[in-house]
Amino acid sequence: MKDTGASLTPVIEARGVGLTFETGDGPVRALTDVNLTIGKGEFVSFIGPSGCGKTTFLRCVAALETPTAGVLTVNGMSAEEARQARAYGYVFQAAGLYPWRTIAGNIRLPLEIMGFSKAEQQERIERVLALVDLQGFGKKYPWQLSGGMQQRASIARALAFDADILLMDEPFGALDEIVRDRLNEELLKLWARTEKTIGFVTHSIPEAVYLSTRIVVMSPRPGRITDVIESTLPRERPLDIRDSREFIEIAHRVREGLRAGHGDEV
């Protein structure tokens, strides 16, 4: 397995990060005192109950939210500077494909905005379609693809401008278990081929353990990190590794961390 984030080139660094939303009913603390380093090439999953700040932290990394406390850097820059530098691709839970554009057209959109030449756009589209095993589907429209294929197209769009960081917010959460298993396998292969740094939000303990080099366990609001678990699983992970003693022991630690974070609620 890879080393821990602290011993790798830092890509995402959070020091005392907090975020408080001001609402009509008073302030709401979404995150408090989050400290974390994610190293280059890591696959880090965030898991915790609904409302614990998993997605909020990812949105802070993507400069979609702004912390109200602490320091957050991405590739040594502020999150906003990293956004302007196109440092990351973002995959949401819903594929978010424009129905009037073909799959290739959806992938092309950010490349058009960024000013790539038509030849470069086409080369990148073909390359990322191959990466997600959607060769030959570029001329199809989203409604002609299954949910799993649409999510793969969404991943391809996020990969198209070749950012080093891939942020994924429960991308497989709405899919059935069979499709989810297959996409988990494909995502691991994609990560191995591209060596991206991946931040992945999930509610699934098996998914977090299967995919990750490290698992960040978060508590209910105000969201904070209660445990960071380093996986000891090998890089090659067939699905049946989930039946192994090692996998079950890691999953048990994650489950205990979630229970500890809930306190008396569990």
C-alpha cells in the first residue's frame, strides 16, 4: 500500500478548518477543527452520518464553500486559486449531464470553456471515453445510457482536462448494488492507471474499505474527524477480498469509529 498522506507530497492540507453557516435561526457549525493531510496519489474516503460535514469539506476543497476558520490549501495554493488553476475534477452524486448534448458533447463542454482547440478536445474525449470503457458511446445522448453508464460519463467529463485531483461526492450512492460493485472495481482500475489523488464521500462502509488507502471517519454535526484508518489491503483488490479477515477487521474499526462519534445515539 501507499504511505500515509503525511509521508507523501501534500496535495490537500487542512489545519484547524471550521465552517459556520449563518442562518435565520442562528449560526450552524458544519465543520470544526478539521486537521488532515492528503498525499499525492492517495485514495481517501470520507464516511459518517448524514449532516456530518463530509460533502461540506469536499466543497471547501473545491472552493464551493469557504471555511470560516483555519487554513486549507490545495497544491500549496488557496482552494480558490486551485479552482482557477483547474487543479481538480468534481463528480457529483447525480451525473448532471445535459440531456440536449451527446455524451461527447457533455465531455467537451469544460474543454470548450477552457479554450482547447477542436483537435485537442477530440483527442481528450476519445482518451477519457476509453478510460471509463465507453468507447463508441460518444454520439449517444444521456437518456440512451443506463444510470451506471451516465456516471461513468460524468467521471470522464471530470477527467477530460487531466486535473491531478478527483473529488467524488457519493457518485454511486443512487445505483443498485450490482452496478455499484462493478463501478467500484472500475474506479480502482482507473485510479491505478491515472494515479490521481482521489477524495471520495460515501455512506457505505464496504465501499470505503474496498476503495481506499485511508478512511476518514467523521462525527455528527459539528463535523470533525474522529478517526483516520490506514488500509493494509493490497493494491490488487478483487471483490471477494471483502470476505477476508483483514477486510472485515478494517470494516469493524470503521463501524466502531462511527459508533464512537455518535456517542449515546447509537
